[in-house]
Amino acid sequence: MVNITNLETTEARHAAVYTAEQHLRRHGASLCDLLDALDDKSGFGALCDLHSAFGQPIADPDIVERALRDIHRVLAGQAPSALERISRERGLHANDMTRWHGARISEIIARFRHGD
């Protein structure tokens, strides 16, 4: 007998992967610039993991979710003073970019939870 709940969960998690991939296609360059500018380089590493996951024939939802959570953690952990310094040094609107990307990634992560 097919377990409908498991199928719905799997489908929801793969839909979240698709949403993450579309977001990365549209806004990945900006996110890359931001993560590259931050002192905590683990966010950039997580972005590389995300790209690697999307390079597979079917991206693993667990890997995608983990990378998104790592990126979100790095963004959430930024001190305002560090973002101000980055804005001055790199000419980026680091504070606004951090809040915007953090909010979008948070929304995508929530889609994975709906699949749990």
C-alpha cells in the first residue's frame, strides 16, 4: 500500500528544492557577492554546496536544506558594525542585502518544514 503522506512530504520537499534553485538563478550573484564579503566564509562554502547539489540530476533535498540553513545562520549572525564596514569597503548595501537575502532564504526553508 502506498503511503500518501510520504509521497506528499517528498513532493513538498522537492518543490522547495525547485524554489531554492529558481531563487539562486535569479539572485545568486547578489548572494555570492554578499557572502564573499562577509568575515565568516562558511556561508560562501554553503553556497558552493548548494551549487554542487543543483549540479546533480536530482538535487538532494537534505543537502539543499542544510546549505540554506547554513547560509541563513551566517547571515543572521552578522554584527551591524561588520555590515557597515563591508558597505564602506566594498560599496555594497550589506545591511539591506543581508536582511533581504535572509528573509527570502527563511521563506524557502519554511517550505522544507511544510514537507516534514
